[in-house]
Amino acid sequence: MSTLVFVHAHPDDEASQTSGTMARAVAEGHRVVLVLCTDGSQGEVPDDLAAGEDVVTRRRAEAAESARVLGTHRVVWLGYRDSGMTGWDANEHNDSFHLADLEEAAGRLADILDEEDADVVSGYDWHGNYGHPDHVKVHPVTWRAAALAKRRPRVLESTMNRDLMRRGYEQAKAAGMDLGFDPDAKGDDGNPIGTPEAELHWRVDISGYLEQKRQALLSHASQATDIGGLTGMPEEAFATAMGLEHFREHGRPNGMVLGWPFGAA
């Protein structure tokens, strides 16, 4: 069995992007480690914070619950501050992940990869799926950490299938449904969201783990706007939108396959 390290920008990103793959990997006997690069401090502030509780404290507890739901073996916080969306003042905070020195951040992650003797590390595509500064930073940090690690792991890039989103959008539109988003809209950095299907390599079926994915999302209840939008979808729509997770893997032959990256040739 393999040790798989999933690198995410904020607490709740693991739930929306790779939680099905993580749950499936745990069920199949792999060791699964989650690395969260930031503290999530720029996320939505819940109305029910208790005395002495702040957003970071709440989001740490939510990340722990998500890990429990998925069976994640270890959660590691890389130690950086949430940079917020493009143009926010938080972008310029000295401790923001966005401004972190690449070698320092990659060194921290490489230490974790070495501690775990990781076989695979999963980061994001080149523009972080939708251009959020912290998501964009995950990409070079993951690749550099993999190069620094004593045992260089395989690198996967978690991303969204732009063409699949477009097909779903068109189907919903034809059925008279308004999904409230345009799959061809530009992300936070001005680039289209996700990755074209022709550039993807792995399509992972996580339909057997949809309930764990839903529960992982619900664990992050403080982020009500984003999480509520996902978990509020009708069951059939949720299964269609969330039943597949996609990855790129440089060096593989062109073309997307429906398969399982871990242990595959």
C-alpha cells in the first residue's frame, strides 16, 4: 500500500476537491495525509462563534471533523496565513502563503513528505483551479517540495474538468434549471476555471463515497455560502457534479482515462 499526501490551500478545499479520492484510498488500505497550507482566517465568519473562539479555531475543529469522516490518518498545518481573494489587503500580510518564500514553503512540505516517506503528493493545476492566490501558490510549492524530498514522489494535480462542467451546465439549462454560475466565467486571476478535458489524465470514480464527501463538506459548516451551495443540490445533481474527481499527471500519455491512479502502472 502507498502513502498519499494531499496538499490543499484552505480547510474545506479537501472536502470539495479530493475528499472522495481520499476516502476511497483509505478504504483500500492506503495511508492518507492532509496538508493544509493556510489557517483559513479569511474565510466566512460564522454567527455562532463562542466566547474566546475565532475563525481559525473553528476551522481547525471543522478540519478535524472532516478528517474523521474521511478516515484521514494525519492532518498537518503548514503554518501560513490565509491570503484572501485577489486584491484583498490580506494578500500583502507578511505571513500570507501568497507571499511565502518558495524555498521555505517547499522545504516545510518536503519535510512532511520525508517524514511520511510519501509515494504520491497531490497539489493543484498551474492556476489553482480558479486563480485564488493561495491555490496558485500550492502548485509551485508542491512541485518544488517533490523535487526536494529524499524520495521523489509522483505528483498529481487536482483540477476541475472544464468541459464536464460545461456539459452539466447546458443540460441543466435545457431542463430549465439555473445553477447560478457560468462554467466559462473567468476565475479569480482572469483565467477560465479548471482544465480542458483534453489536458486531463485521470478521471476517478468516487460514486461509492459520495455520502462521505457530503459529510466532509458539512463538517465545514462555518463556510455556509460555499458549502451550502454544494450540499443544497438535489441528490441526483450532487451525484452528477461530485461523483468524479479529476487529476493531471505530467509524463503520462495524452488522454483521460477512467481509472485509479494509486498502484496503477
